[in-house]
Amino acid sequence: MAERTLISPAQLGRTRGKVLYWTALAVVLIGFTVVFLGPLYWMVVNGLKSTQEFTQVPPTLVPDSLHPENYSAAWRVMDLAKLLFNTLYYAFGALAFQLVLDVAAAYSLSKLRPVFGKVVLGMMLATLMIPATVLVVPQYLTVLDMPIIERNLLNTPWVIWLPSVTNAFNIFLLKRFFDSIPGEILDAAAIDGSSALRTLRSVVLPMSRPVLGVVSIFAIVGVWKDFLWPMLTLPDPALQTLNVGIYSLARGVPENHLVAALAMASAPTLIIFLIFQRNIMSGLTAGSLKG
């Protein structure tokens, strides 16, 4: 049975069909490239302009003269080294908690099958339908006076780490991957005398490197790009994250220096994606098919 496509092989074999096909493909590719890379190019280029050229109307697509010292000045004036360290500290702390707690939750829902496990999973997935901004006030009131321990978590790393653990999407992603692991492998480990925890550590986790890589990237990028929550819960300037620090220090800083700082703040996540894009795609599709 021949595969159905938008353009039949007969039409594509004609000269007119080839011209129309490659023209449409080129237009689509160029359009998407401009839409996605245009803002990045504009941000980097504006950071290289002088203050006078930056405010020029109409703006120039290519700078008349390059000023790379804008980036070094932005790094120094806005103290990006300290903000970068704070962000990395919060991001890798959130990553550690997510890998431990989300993996445990997903494994228990997938393989241990607790009572009402499907109900718990359904309630967790239902939270994905709730806009994040709706949860800001309840979360803020919770960390302002934590139940049971009765402590204020503002201006502490816990205010970033603990809310990041409750990630229903990561738990669902991990559960789907664990579901694809054949039960015979776990049964063999149990026959050898491995406990559930030992099986998870020695058998399941080594097989789950692709999806663990995806969850790790999501955890880091989630903290890296977050703005509203750190701004509300980390009012101390010494503890602010990269995005909040740039926002709070933007007053009195030339706009071209500010754009240069934003370009440097965006660079790490772009580099991570370019390096691990193959792992991201393989991890997202892992567990989607069985057999």
C-alpha cells in the first residue's frame, strides 16, 4: 500500500511540482528561522551598539560599529557573577530534589502500584490544567508560614526548591518511561533477592538515563527562566536570581548594557539545548512505544 502524502510522487516528479514544493519549503523554513532566531539576533546585536545608535530611529539591523565592551561593563556593573552563582545554586538544588522525589513518586506509581495510585496520578495531572499564576497566592501564603513546622521560608533556598518538586509533568514523563521497562527484568532482580529500592537504584536508574537527562534539563531551565516566584520570595538583593537581579538593577543602567546582560543570561540555556538536543528528543520519545 502506497504511503499517502500531501503531494503525490507523480506531481513531485514534474518540473512545476518540484518548483512549487521547494519554494514552499524554503518560505516555511525561512519564516520559522526569522521568527525563532530573529529576537535572539536582535538582542545580541543591540548589546553591541553604542548608546546613541541603540536609541536611533529607525533602528539599524547591523551596527555601524561594534562595542563588545558593553558586555564586560554589564557583567561588572550588574554583578552578574554573583547572580549567576545564585541561580546555579538554586537550579542544581531543585534538580537534586526533583531527581530524588519525582523518581520515587513515578516509580511507586508505575511499579509498586499503591492503593488509589490511579486516582493520585489523575489528581496530579489535573494540576497541569491550572494556570501557574493562579497558584502563586496559595503557594506564597504556604511558604510564609509553613504548616506543621510553622516557619517562614522567605529568603531561603527552600522557597525555590520545595515548590519545584511538585512537578506533575516530570512525574508523568518518568512514569511513562518506567511503564515501558519489561516486568521480567524486575522479576529477575527480585528473584536474585533485590529489594524494591535496590532494584530502582541498580536496574531501573541505569536504564533511565535518557529520560533522567530530560528531567534534569527541564528542572534547571525551569528555575533559570522563572521570574515572578523568585521576585516575590527572595526580596533580599544578596539572594536574588539572575532574572530578578537584572530587573532590580536595571534602573540607571544604559539600555544597551541591559540588553547585553539579558543576552548573557539567555546564553547558558541555549548552549545546554544545542549540546543536548538529541538527548532531549530521545528522552521525550522514550517510553512512548512498547515492544
